[in-house]
Amino acid sequence: MATILNCSLPPVPSSFDISKPAVIKGSIAAPKKRDLELLGPKFQAFVRRRFHNRTHSEDEKIQKDIYGSGDVEVEDFSDDEVETPELARLDPRNWKEQDHYKVLGLSKYRYKATSAKIKAAFHKKVLRHHPDKKAAAGNTNDDAFFKCIQKAHEILTDPVKRRQFDSVDDYFPDTFPIRQGQG
């Protein structure tokens, strides 16, 4: 069943003359089929609001409370990455061979990780693996992994060093994606 809206049109301007022929200034092009890519911060914010059943203003307030007045970071719905025993055995002298994203727990984001996400991951790792905290618990052997965490943070927060690391990253895509309908 169709719904008919009752709306009124504005009055015709007094300068309008019905006896003059109409002038065509352009035409409407035929519609084109486009692929819609559901990604980006706006779509992720939409999904987050839908997931938590929030209004736009409620979500914006909560995000500002969590992340401060700067850029609103997209909330992560998944759990933290599991630290494997091989990470704990990393040698800080071999920092060139280490996967800096994996050390900080950002391997699922890789080159897409924002500076805020890198900073938050670094702080989380430092709180968990700081040598003073481990010394209080009786374990004095975690200093090596802590140095790896510091080196990963140093590389990923420096734009030049991060670009250099990403350029040799095995997970970085070497080709441009081809959309359907293009060559």
C-alpha cells in the first residue's frame, strides 16, 4: 500500500511567463551501477551505534569520554591477540627481524593501525611487561621482551621508519585492488 504525502508547493514567482518556451539547460544521465564498499570510519561508527543501540549524540559523547577530545577511535569488538611463547623469547638485538605489529598486538591492523591505536597498544604492553612490575612478582627475565616492545614503538611511531618497515612487510599488499567493471 502506497502512502501519499500531502505537501504544498511554493507559489510560482511573479516573473514566470508561461508563454515563453522552456529552455533545457542539461539532461539527466542514465543511472550507473556502482559497487558500494561498506568501510571507513563513518560506516564503522554506524555499525558501532547499531551494535550498542545508541543514538549519534550518545555514541559521540561516549567515544569522547573514552578517547578524549581528539580523533574518535573506532571501537574494537574482538579480543586481544594472544601472546605466543615465541614472542617472549625474542632477542632485542635481532630487532630488524621482529614483526613490530605482532609485538604490540596489532598484527590484524598492520599498516592500517592509527597512531592512537599504536599508542594504546604500547601502553597496554608496557603495563603488562614492565621490568619493575615483573621484578616485584619475582620474574627478572622479562627485560628482553620489554626492549622489543620499546623498539617496536619507536619504529611504528616514527613515520619514516614505519614506512620503511611497511615497505618490506610481507603482509603489505604489493598491488592495487581491481574493482569489478575495471580492466
